Amino acid sequence: MSAADQIPTRAHLPGARILAGLALRAEAVAIPLAALLAGFAAFSLFLLVMGKSPAEFYGLVWKAGFSSAFSWQNTLSRVAPLVLAALCVALPARLGLVVIGGEGAIVLGGLAAAVTGTAVAGVPGYAGLILMALAAMAIGGFWIGAIGALRIRRGVNETISSLLMAYIAIALFNYFVEGPFRDPASLNKPSTAPLAEALRVGDMPWIAAHWGVVAGVLACLVSWVLIDRTTLGFAARIAGDNVRAAQVQGLPVARLVIGFTALGGAFAGLAGFFEVAAVHGSANASLIAGYGYTGILVAFLARHNPLAILPVAVLLGGFEASSGLIQRRMDLPDATILVFEGMVFVIILLSEALYGRFRIFTPAFWERR
Amino acid sequence: MTTFRNLDRRSFLGTTAAALGAAALGGLARPAQAAGDLSVGFIYVGPKDDFGYNQAHAEGAAAVKAMAGVTVLEEENVPESQDVQNTMESMINFDGATLLFPTSFGYFNPHILELAPKYQDVRFEHCGGLWAEGNPTNAGSYFGYIGMGQYLNGIAAGHATKSKKIGFVAAKPIPQVLNNINSFLLGARAVDPEITCQVIFTGEWSLAVKEAEATNALADQGCDVITCHVDGPKVVCETAVSRGAYVCGYHADQSPLAGDMYLTGAEWNWAGVYTDLVASFMAGEEIPNFLRGGLADGFIKMSPLGPAVSDAGRAQFEAVKAEIMAGGFAAIKGPLKDNAGNIIAADGEAFVETDVKLESMDYLVDGVMGSTS
């Protein structure tokens, strides 16, 4: 390296500054995309070992997940709970917390929505629905916010406590559904009383998927603005990077931790609300479907970026939508899609190590042209 | 290593090119299906080789598969959530299914009730649900009086037990399960009125660890014949046998798991039911929306008696079985109290197997140790 290289020079190439600015963003897209393709390649090898055709597999994933209006309906109907559950992981993650118990907030949110639904059956218009959603968000926010509070006030590891609290939430849910809030008419499947028709959330007019998808998109936008465009989010990111430095700066770390965990929990509670109001019509054991855990994968793949959560959730929803067709057409077990997702995810997580290793993605590379 | 046979480059290129070609032509290779075939979809909530509820249905599907002019589609491990609606729609839209058997209880309300009006040309046949007037007419529910099978299990158990304590591992205290527990004990009491039955609820349909713990707890308390009502009886069977207890099966034939310790078992006979239903569907006959049947109707059957059943046991078992086959048999009959002392049936009162009151049972009879809440 000669001395001349060290001297900052003006960009020679027209538009080099723009390229330089794009370089970092391009890195954030190119690396996961390349990892995704590498994951596809790795899984193709696995299929070949099983004696199956990779081309047929990817053709079916495309057909079932993305090829037609019906495929999109199938994919999008899985997206809403995934997006909201992923936010329950991503928001605390910006503060450096690994919260994996969103499932608890989902089931309790669903229970709160169902119970509120029977209480507000006479309330006119959308007010009843809004009350149900608020109840679900309040309990979800309290449940996950408590985990944040335990962390910051008592030093309890949030990963362990959120996981264990999810078991407690499910046990409470079962107790209330099979006990105090059980509809006596639900004989062989204990459930809360069915919601009135006015308190059901319908499908969007243009596709047969419920309004939870729109709520998920809005929640992601709100979270992105909060994290990337407000001082609050800036403070949270500082606390996430270096909690000592944040404290020295006088940032309200405790309130940030509790606030962000509670907001994440509120979104998970909202997922429970949509499951009850749009899908099940009452709270019962079918609500414990594991969305909270799949949400963890979505959030990590999106690197806790709320805007990236959307495409990742759509991709994942599409993969899962194809599971049935793959079972039926290729005679593969239902776990195939899990193996596929697992391989793709491990490779995407490994690709984290590649960030900053390619000069082509550094602004300096482009400024010097 | 036969599994690696397809790793060579030539066959890889071959299959890839062939599949790509098929994809390019717009039609991805469909399974061989003659034009005009009836497509029948079966949907299971768990794995189809669970030695239990789902396997019983999968055996029925296998029988349908052998019928001429029928293509069978199957999907396992489908949760009772939006997923099952997606699966049903996928079978209808991608595979042209016109007859569906979504077999888990929770698939009915709201999922089938929601989809049936949307697909008027498709018939939805659901296991276990209570189809009622006002529900879509292209949907129906079927189920079997399997409590009678547990009564016969109880007779075999009553002859085998030495400790006069028998055990029951149960999922949830709902009517269908309570009926099985009560029938099991009453069958055993038809042999010896001193027998008691300890019940443990696991709280979930499929929770292997708790099922093993419950079975061990029953064995620890001296129960020497154990049966169950959970989705997959495999864990209960194997644990009971390892503790030296006899086993009465449920849902499917578990004799391969329990060997000589297997007395008998209450099994579903979905092969018969499904081939009949598919045949009448193909013939365009009307299928009742609410369909129930018992031992005599071929909805349920008993596993062959195991070697541990004594001659006296065998004789009583066959005699009662003949009585049930003749119809009008009642396991719940007076004088009978529940285990809290309330009168269930007065002297002379009887609830025959077909009585709808049994479908809202909420008690455990005298002699069952356990609680519904």
C-alpha cells in the first residue's frame, strides 16, 4: 500500500457517492440472498441422497407457495401470526435481550380477547373488537414486559425466564379454558364461549387472508420507525450495543428495557387476538400452535430488522404452505420442510460471519473509483 | 448403501432435466391418476404410524387406496389451526379432491364449518364431531361407540388382575374419555365387584413424557392391568410392559408392542367404514350427515385375545361380546353412583350405548379413583 492510497481523494466515477452509500445496503441484501441460494443447494444434495428430484421439490414449493392467487392466500394466511410473533423477539433484541417466550403472550392474548369478547357482546360497531384487541395487547405486554422488568430489576436471565413463563402461560390458559371460562356446550373440546358474528375479523377484500396481515405490516412499520427514526429507538440501540455506556450517558435503560419488551409482548398478544377473532372464533387448545417459536426463527433470519421480517415471514409462510403438496406428490414425510428450513437457516446464520469481509461492499471501495 | 444409489451424476442430471422439462411444460409431474378418478383426501393431526388414533385412520385410508378408481391423498401432522383449512383447500384446488376425511375432532368447528359452504361440490366427512341441523349439508360426522370396546377390555382385565387394581392413562376429562374410563371399570366389575380403577389425566392428547410418568405411577400403586385413551398408546404400552403390567389396547392393535402381555384391545375399524362411505359416495347414494355405529355395525372391533387371557375370561368375553352384538346393551345401568356419591342411574334405569346422553358424560363412576377437575 503506497502513501498515496492513504490520502483521501475525491471520487472519480460519476455517482460514486451514491454507489458508496448503496454498498452497505447491498451487503445486507446480497449476503442473505447468497446464503439462501447456498441453502437451496445444500438441501438439493440432501434430496439427491434421498433419491428425490430437487427440481420437482422447488417446483412444488413455488407452485404451492407463490404461483397463483390461491397459493398466495395459503402463504399469507400463515404470515400474520409469524410477523407479530417475530416482533416480540426483534424488539427486545435491539436492547440485547433474547426473548423466546412469545408463545405465552400469544395464548394469553387470545384468551383475553375471547373473554373480553363475551363481555362486550352488546357493544356497537368496531368498539367491541378494539376492546378485545386492547385486552389482548395489554396482557401480552404485561407478560413479556414482566420478563424485561425481572431482567433489569432482578438480573433474571430473560431467555430462561421467557421460556419458562411460556409454560406457565400455557398452563394458565388450559386452566381457564377448561375451568372458569369454559363454555358448558363445548363437550369434547373445552373452549370459551363462541364469539358473536359481529366480533369476528373477516378476510381482506382482495384475497382470502384475514386483516391480521395488514396489522402485521403496520406493526412492522411502526417498529421500524420507532427503532430507526426516533431518539427513543436510538437510545435503545445504544443500550443494546453497550449498556454501561448508555447508563453513563444517563439514558433510561430500565424504562427502555421494560417498554420494548412490553411492546413486543403487546404485538404477540395481538397475534393471539387475530387467531381467536379471525380463525378460531373462541379460545381453545388449538391456539397453542407454536407460532411463538417459529417467530424466533423469523426474527433471527431478519437480523431483528422489522422491515426484513415481512419478506422473511412470507418466504417461511410459502415454505410451510408447500409442506402438504410435498407430502402428497413426492411421498416425503412432513418433516421434510423442517429439514429444509433448518438447513437454510443454519447457512443463513453462518453467513453472519461474512459481513464486512468483502471490500466490494465497503463505501471506500466505491469512493476510490 | 442403497440410499446413495441416486448420487451418481448421470441419474441426477436425468431426473433434474426431466423434472425441469415437466415444469417448463407447465404441468409438474402429477402422480399417476386416471382421468375421472375420485380423489379422496385424508388429514391426520399426528403421525400416521403412531400406533393409535391416526394410525387407525391411516389403515382405513390404505383400504380405500386399494379400491379401483380412487386416488388417495394423505397429509399428517396437520394442526387444528388455519393450517387445516389451507390443507383442505390445497387438496381441493391442487388435487381435485371431492371427498375429504379430516379426522381430528378440532377440525370440525370452525374449520370445516367455514370451508363447506365455500366448496359446495366437495363432501366433508368428519370423525367425532356432532353434526347438527343448520350445519352445512355437504358436511357430516361419523363416530363409533368405542366405550363398548373398553367394556370388553375391562372384562379381560378383570380376569387378569391379581391386585384388583387396574389403571387408566387418560388425556382429558371430556365425555368421550370419561365414557371409556367408566366402561373399562364397569367391565372389570362385571367380573369382580371389588376391582377399582385408578385414572390419571395427562391433560394433553399427545405428551409422551407425562404418559410414561402416569403409567409408572399406576404401576407403583399396584395396578397390574393398564389401558389408556391418548392419541398414541405406544408409550403407555411399552412402559406398562416394562413394569410387568398387562395391557389392554386402544385405537389400533398394539399387540406388536406388548407381546404376551397384551390381553385385547378396543380398535377402530375405519377400513370397513371408509370403504363403505367411499363406495356409496361413488354410487351417488345419500350419506347420512350424522352417522354412528358400534361393534355390530363394524365401526369398532376387538384385537384377538392374547395368550394371557384365561379360559374363564375368554368365555365371559365372548358371551358379553355376543350380547353387545345383539344390540341394546348398556354399560351404565342402575343402581349406579358416581365416585362422589351422586346417583347416576336408579335401579332399573339403563343408558344403552346409543343414548345421546352418554355424549355429555361428566362423571366418573363409583370405583374409579380420580377426579374430573
